[in-house]
Amino acid sequence: LSEIRAGSARYRSAVTQAMALRAGGSGIADVDKAIAGADKPIGAALATLLETQTADTRAAREAFDAAVGRTARLVALLAAGMVAVGALAAWRISRSVTAPLTQAVAISQSVAAGTLPERIEIASRDETGQLLEALQQMVGTLRGFADAQQENAHQHDLGMIDHQIDAARFPGVYGDMARSINALVQAHIAVK
């Protein structure tokens, strides 16, 4: 900028001198000679300024592009991290549901096949844990009924033919089945 100011001052001085020459009656050739080249320092300074501005603009654009690239890589890395965390969370949630449901299916199939599991592992208190608790209660009721039935048969084998299953111990249809068995045994005794 100082070169432009200095060049402008020299150019103004040359123009003032050219005007003085023209006013003094000098010809165009003399005026042209006095002013010739006076604009070159301004042009050179402006060219230098333009080169500097172009270089600064290029450097700023490169710095901006680099910052955008870094930001894009950071966003991509964060997005990948979030996807990984989401996938891990989804897997864990899936496992927390599928493992107990698989266990519940196996228990149900076992009960349907006539085998009562000795123990049911319950690892949570959520809905799947509640399902396993309900299966545990069902197995407990079935086991109690099977044990009562075996005890009834054992007592009858020992000659205690009036022994009955305590139907009050069993809820719903299980109590109904116990009462039916007791009625059947009593009817059988009455026939003898």
C-alpha cells in the first residue's frame, strides 16, 4: 500500500507537471514525454498487491478446505462411532430379549413333552423376567400336582384308599382336576 501511495504521489506530480507544460504552451510530445511511465510504479504496486491478495486468498481457501476436510472426517468418525455404539446397544438389547425368550420356549417345550425343569434361571425383572417367573410358577404348580398325585397313588398302594389330594392347594383347573380325581376315587370305593 505504501508503494501505491508513493506511486500515486509521483503520478499526481507528473500530471501536475504535464498540465503546467501544456499551460505553458508545450506541445503534446513534450507533455506526453513528461507523463510517460508515471503510471508504471502504480501498476507495478497494484500488480504486487493483486499477487499478494491472490496468494492470501489461495492460502485462506486451502486452510478453509483443510478445516472442512478435518471437520468432515471428524463428523464421519463420530457418525461411525455412533453407528457402532447403536449397533452394540441394539445387539445387547436383542440379547437381553432373545436369550430369555429362547429359554422360555425351551421350558414350554419341555413342559409340553412332560418334563418339568428342576430350576429356571431368572436374570432380570423386566417383561422377559416376568415371563420366566410365570413359567416357574406354572412348573411349580404342575410339580406340586404331580407330587400330590404320586403321594395319592403311594397312599392307595399302602392301603389308605380313602386318601385324597388336597384340592384347596391348587388354583383353577388344577383344583378342579384334584376334585375330579378325589370324586373318581370315592366312586370307585363306593362301587367296591
